[in-house]
Amino acid sequence: MRYTLFGLGEGVRIDDGPHLWASVERGRVSDASAAVRKQGLRPGTPASTAKALVPGLALYEEPASPSRMMEQVWSTLWTHTPWLETVGKDSFFIQVSGSAPPFQEIREIVQQLDTNLPAGARFCMGLAETPKLARALVQWAASSGRTVPGISRKMGRHRLWISPGLAGRRSISLKQDGIWRADSGDKSAAVSPPAVTPRWILALPVDAVWFLSNDVRVQLKEFGVFRLADLVALPDADIARWFGRESLLWKQAFAEVPPGQIRVNYPPVYYSEIWKSYDCETMPAEYIPKLVESLIAAVVNHLQKSGCAALRAGMVWNSTSGEGRFTQAAGRPLYRLSSWLAHLQEGVRRCQEEAARAGGIACVEVRAADLQPIRARQSRFAVKNGLLVPDGWGTRRKIEHIMTQINDRYPDKLRLGTRGSLREWRWRMVAEA
């Protein structure tokens, strides 16, 4: 199973600032340091109001790009897992596979993040079965003073909320967890969650539903909708009349089949293995192929362990006469040793020529650039004599059957493995249809 961790940063949109600072976007506070948040200031507060509430507050215009601090956080997360999706300027999704919730892995990630974060920054994180549920936990805690269902753990200055489904509490009590209809007085809401949606999400406040605009949230409250349970209980005709037919998807927003999907969008990094001569001796030309092969093997081993592949392979070498470079783009992701050797064959040849002219090479580096996660693909199988065989076997049998029929009429006109005419390609398309 894949578990999703969502992290929302606080005090991470500005790199350098005083003890009391806040960033401003469109006249409202978008982020603030931990000391300012302790005084009750929250994102969304007008800048003039924030200045009056916190004496000595320094206001900064929010930069157009993420801060260097947040870039460093994303780089650190990338070293732990390739399944990373960045959200805006202060958030992220990561997915970790395992048979049990990855609490130890999360603790190690948090400890490494602490080394690069200033005192005024922290992360609020949610661990759940799907990305939307993980984000709902964090948005719930940030927007409401009520207790979030599940378990809350403190990891140093950071806070982690764990989904009730992962914490062992797979259902909630309507009375205990406060799921009430806005117009039903003391009666609990007779609401059933949509298919595949956990029951605890019905208590989610409307203010925590991040994909709704502020205007929509205000209108929903005017109609008596304060929690997701109230929204689910509304008739479809009323929602469609007020907000349009596309608003009917709001009820099914959290109905995801685990583990859900994230969009891996972090800028690709590169990984390299390097050999240097430290005893003033250079590598002769005849040993270059074996040296490069050993470096490629180390790169491939790292890629396979991290579940990544490269879309660009390169080499850099240094000799007494200067530096040489070779880069080769790949049409398909590179993660096998044979593919790497084929793409860097020209680079090895140039490196050997340089070593022969200069009398040896002092440094060789093999680089894997434009890294991306390897996505699993389920193969199709057919059953033959009680055994599973690749589905291509069935396609081949269809082609052979058609070939037999054609060759009965036109002997020796078709052969497997040869490029056929337009008519033969049409027959093959019919067989594969």
C-alpha cells in the first residue's frame, strides 16, 4: 500500500527576516513566522490589521518564486523518495510504500529537514490513505479550533496528524465528533458518506475545503452548510441550481480508491559517480572502458534502489590539456546497464582519444540527469493449459493463423520477422484489432 504524507509549511516563504515578520500578497498576509502566529495572526488577515495587532511586525512583499529554504526542503525530500509533488510555494505531497504506516521514515525525514530550517519555520503534516485525505487533516487543523479526528503527534517543532483509518479508528460517533445538521437542532445528521469515502471526513468544516473559493464558502454558510456532512445532505437539484452542475462533484471529492495519485512535478535533479586520481597518476586510454563501466554500474545501482530512471546520460573528464564533455539524450528512461553503455559509447571513445593525446585521464565523472520515477506497468496475461503466459502469445497465434490461411492460397508470401507490404500490414492490423 502507498501512504501519502502532505506537508504545509509555516514561515517558509521568506528566507531571511527578523523575529516578527509576515509576507503579504494582494494586501493580505500569506505567511508569518512562528512568533507571529503565536500571537494569533493567521494567513488571510489584511496587512493593515496585522500591523495593528502585532507591534513591531515587519511586512515583506511575497516573492514570485519559492524561497531558497523551500527549494532545499524539496531537494531533501527528493533524496528520500522520487514520488514527490510540490504544491504552491510552501507545501508538498510524498508517497511511501509499505505494509504498515511509515512512521519511522517520516521521523527520519523530519529530523533531516530540521537541519536546514530556521527557528521560525515548521511543518504541519497529515498522513492518510489518499492525498486528499492527508491534505484535509492539515487544512482542518489550520482552519478550525476543534479537535481533528485521528491521532496528533508532535515531532520536535513539527506536528503530524494521522488519519483515523491508519490509527485504528475507522468510524466516528456522530455526537462525539460533532457532525450535526445546521437546521436540525440536537439531532445528529442522518447522512451517509459517498462511496469509498471514510465516515470521519463528514465532520470536515467547510472552511477547510481548500478547493472551494472564499466566495463559495461564504455562500454555503448562508445556506446553512458548515460541514461536509451538510453539503452531502443537500439535494443535488439545489446544489446544481445555486452553483452549477459541476458543483455536484464536490460531494464525491474525497471518494478516492486508495492509494490515490499524486503528480510528480518536482524539477529533476541529477546523480553522478566520479573517479579522481589522488596520487598524480593518470588513467591510461586502454583502461577507460572498464573504468566507465564500473561508474555506470554504480549509477544504475543507485537508480534502481531509488526507483528512478534518467532521460539524459553524460560524461565529464579532465586531462592535462583540459576538460571534455559528452551528453546523450534518451528517448526512453535509462535504468539498465546495457542501455547506459550503449548511450555513452561515443563518450567513451572521445575520452579514450583524449587520454591517448594527453597521456592519460585524471578525472572521470558519469552523470544521470533529468531523473524521474519509474512507473509500474501491469502486463497483460492469457491462460494457457492452466499457466499464465504473456498476452503477446495470443496475438502471435492470431497472426500465425492468418499467415497459414494466406500461405495456403499464396505459398511463401508471408514470413515472420520481415517487413511486409502495405497489404500484409493491413492483415496484421486486422489480427491485432
